[in-house]
Amino acid sequence: MVRKKSNNDIEINKIIEQFLKDVAEDFAEFSDIHEVKTPIIYGFNVRLDPSNSNKELIINSFGNIKKDENSGIILTEEREPLVDIIEKENEVVIIAEIPGVSKENIKIEINQKRLHIDAKDHNRNYSKDIKLNTLIDTTPTSIQFKNGVLEIIFSKSKKEYPPRTITIE
């Protein structure tokens, strides 16, 4: 099946092409300046923001490369995991890919509209701050960690709940 490209498709393609061009330029500049002795891990996912009526494009990056406005590209020992946030009518689902660590070494802290994931093992170190668009009950309705994928489901809330640290059973 051949699908005709809409103006929206063309605009999305332009945004992604510009993003990839910027990433390529940043990496070229970084490798010209620094001798890289550790693996570079970098990736991204692209999706439309379902909570926004304009269906804005969201590009989330992950890995051990960070871009600082003042110092440019920074290579860190800490990796940012790939995280997806799926907002449904009555719940929020957080999915984080953190391979190579055991569930005992994962620390999850939740404070109203912020979630922080820390996971440290012998050779892996992950950390991610996640901003949520809605208030949630800080007690998850479900939490699973299997094959390096963490899935946490929270109920949406109209009231604030106290901060808490979550453990994986």
C-alpha cells in the first residue's frame, strides 16, 4: 500500500532531518576535540505527544552523551535509559529500558509530577529524571522488571500524594 505524504508528514520529516543533522555535527565536533576511551551510547525515539491537541513531535534521547548549553557535548559514565511515558485515560505507564542490572539495584523515587530512576551494577550506571504531565497516586498499581525492561503503572490523581521510594518485589 502506498500512502501519500501529508503536509504533517513532510513537516515531521524536516524536524527529524534537522535533528539528525545537528546530532551528526555535534558528534563530529566532539570527536575532533576529545580522544574517546569509553563506548559512546546514543539513541533516540520519536513520537507524537498525545496530550497536546497540536500533536507536537517529541524526540527523547538516551545514552551516555549529554548536551550542555555552555560546554557542548559531554560524555558521562552514567547512561540515561530509553524511557517511554504512555498517558492513558486513568493511568500513566512508564517503561524504561535498563539492561544489565538486577532489580535489587534499582532505586525509584516519586514526588508528584517527577519520577527518578537510578540503577547501578558492576558495569552499568543508569539515571533518569522524568517529568510527568499529571498528578499520580505515588503507590504504583503495578510494577514489573523483566529482561531489562522496567514497567510501572500509576493511577492518575486529582490530589497530591506524599513522596515515596518504590522497591521492586
